[in-house]
Amino acid sequence: MLPYVITGAIALIVGVIIGLPCGIVYRKKVAEAAIGSAELQAKKIIADGLNQAKADAAAAKKEVLIEAKEEMLRSKNEFEQEIKERRSELSRQERRVQQKEENLDKKTEALEKKDEVLQKKIQENDETKEELQNLKTEARMALQRISGMTAEQARQKLIDDMVDEVRHEQAKRMVELEEEFKDAADDKARNIISLAIQRCAADHVAEITVSTVSLPSEDMKGRIIGREGRNIRTIETLTGVDLIIDDTPEAITISSFDPIRREVARLALEKLISDGRIHPTRIEEMVEKARHEVEVSIKKAGDAATFETGIHGLNNELVKLLGRLKYRTSYGQNVLRHSIEVSLLSGIIADELGVDSTLAKRAGLLHDIGKALTAELEGSHVQLGVDTARKYKEGKEVLHAIEAHHGDVEPQTIIAMIVQAADAISAARPGARRENLENYIKRLTKLEEIAKSFEGVEKSFAIQAGREVRIMVKPEIITDDKMPFVARDIVKKIEEELEYPGQIKVNIIRESRSVDYAK
């Protein structure tokens, strides 16, 4: 069986080997036939497509050519129409330009004619001007001959007349403005000052240079004098005062221009009289105790002044100097009370004006601090006050207020002006100050002499206890326009040459009189 199977298998394999190439060849031929047929068909289709595309392209080309020809024709027509319109516009422009040229030619001809006429007129005008100049020169010479003045003199006279007229108008306007501002300022100042004075009242004491000590008996005078006057000499040597023992019953007078020395002597005498033991050693003890009590009193007075005015932070030395003012008077007015009053007035005025009232009160309290040193150091109380305040680190505004309160320098701050006004108010109170009769008469005489020293013043009278000077002027010399200037000059000279408390009113009176006689 096996050989048959093998033989069959081999035959199958041989068949497969022989049949496979044959099949392949056959399939190749079949495929080539199919490909050839497809190529023929494709060529046919392409040929048909090309023919159709050529036909379509020819038709499209024809249509495009037709449209292009139509567009060209339309563009040609439009172009020709535009050319025609532009030619028409150019023709109009040419006609317009031609007309303008004709008009310009006409205007040029007219201007040439006018220029000729103008040149003739200019020539005529030059001739007329020359004639007028000649006439003017002749007229000026004629005027100079008639008036007797040259042109320069006439010009100067016109200028002088104009200056006088301007001064007249200026004086009138100045008087009007002064009256207007003065009324407003007086009302405001009157309200502020009256309010300040109503709210601040101060006591006034008379200026004295002597003190009186009461004695229990006449025998005490002999004990105070002592054997061969040793007790009285010891007292006078230690205190620096003069003891006046006269016929005044049961009293001894202490005389000294230094109020602190006078107070020390008074206290020492009272202690000696109370103790009854009067001899040089006891006198030295009592004088030392009295001096210590005065120093304590000075410190208390300074503290009381700062407490009353509400000023804090002052240097202790300044407080002591303030206390010393308790024993200092000026024209009969106690300087410490005056300083306190100026401080309170300054604070009230500053409040009314919306200014720092604390600073104003501080400057007012210290404005006369230099008077505590005038007996020891040389110089005015203003300069001493400035130096002392600067030494103890007071501010610039306080220093300036002290320096300016008597007008030694021009006040530059509102605080300085307030202190200056408060100082004048305090000093000008009725009865606040007094001066001896001799100085008073000298001041009034000097006031009248200052007024009479001005040209045109006929008479002058110091009235109202020297608070006002009434001046009669010559009307033919001083006109109404010049009166304000004369008043200002007199005020300035009074401020420079005269020392006075408060302020002085300068009242100028001018009147015209006509006098004739019936015969």
C-alpha cells in the first residue's frame, strides 16, 4: 500500500509543480488582456474628455473675449466722456483765467494811477508839513516873546502845575482813605480795647521815695540813733538808705530811691523796735533777716504773677526778676502790676484777633523785665530786658516784642504790636501814672516847641494834660492839601524827640479870615 501512497504523493507534487507555472502564466495573460482593455477604455475616455474640454474652453474663451470687448467698449465710452468733460472744464478755467488777467490788468492800471496821485499828495504833504513846521517855529518864538519864557521853562511850569494837581488829588484821596480806614479801625479797636479794659482792672500806687516807720514813743528815736549815732550809722551803712529823724511825732522817715533797700530797712527797723534790743550786732542780724524776708517776698510775688497770668515754664531767675518789679515803680505805677496788666490785656486782644494768646501774655509779662536791673547795670531797660530774656532762652517773638514795645525798633509781628498797644493802654489809664511837676511842665513846653518849629505854624497849645497838641497854622502858607503831610511830620518829630506815656493827638486847625475896616 505504501508504495502506492508515495507514488500518488509524488504525482501530486509533480502536478502541482507543473500546474503552478502554467496557472501563473495564464493569470498573467488574463490580467494583461484586462489591462489592455482598461487602457483602451481610458484612452478613449481621455480623448473624449479632451475633446469636451477643448470645446468648453473654446466656448469660455469666446465668452470672455465677448465680455472683454464689451468692457473695453464701455471703458472707451466712459473715457471719451471724461475727456469731453475735462476739456469743457479746461475751457471754462481758461475763460476764467483770461477774465482774471483782464481784471488784474485793469486794477494794475488803476493802482498805477492811484500811486501817481498818492505821490503827488505826499509831495504836497511834505511841502505843507514844512510850512507847518515853519509856522510852529514862528508861533513858538512869538509865544516866547509874549510870555517871556523859553520852551523849557514853559514845559517845567506845565510839569509843576501837573505835579501840584496830582498832589492835590493825592492829598484829597489820602484824606478820604484815612477817614474811611480810621473810622473802621477806630470802631474795631474801640470794641477790642473797651472789652479788654472792662475785663482787666489793676490797682495803681503812687510813686514814693520815702517810707515811714511808726514808733511806740519818742524815746525810741534816741535808742535808734544810739550813743554818738552809732546805731543809725550802722543801719544806714548796712541798708544803703537815709534815716530822717525830725520833729515828726513818733515816726521815722526812710529815704531811698531803691525800693528794695527801703523795704529791707523798714522791715529791719520794725523788728528792732519790736525786739527792743538795738545795738550794732543786733542790727546786723535784723537787717539780714529782713533781707531774707524780702527775697522770699520777691520770689512769692514772681510766682503769684506767673500764676495770675497763667504763664508757665519761665526760668526761675526770670521769676525772681519779675518779683523784684514789685518794688519798682514808673511814673507812680507799680511795674509788676503794670506787667501783669499788660500781659492780661495782650491775651484778651490776641484772643479777639485770633492770635496765640499764651505767647502774647508771655511777651506782655516780660516786656519790662529790664527795669528790675536798671539800678545795677547800665543801659536802657529795653536793651537789658532783651539781653536777659535771650540769656534765659526766650523765643524770638518774645525778644522782638520786648525790643519793640517802646518803638526802639519797628514792630514786625502781630505779637509785638499787641504788646505795644497793651502797654500804651495800661500806661494811659486815668491815674495810672504821674510825673513830677517839673518834668510835666518841661514835657508840655517841649511839645509846643516841636509844633512851633515847623514853617507855617502860628500858635500851638498843649492841652488835655499833654495828651493833645492843638496847632494853629497860617492859611496862606499851609493849604488844606498840605495839612495831612504837616501833621504826619509833626507826629514823627514828636516820636523821635519826646518821651511820654500813652499817645499824643496832633490836631491842626486852619481857618481863613477876611478883615476890613469901615471908616
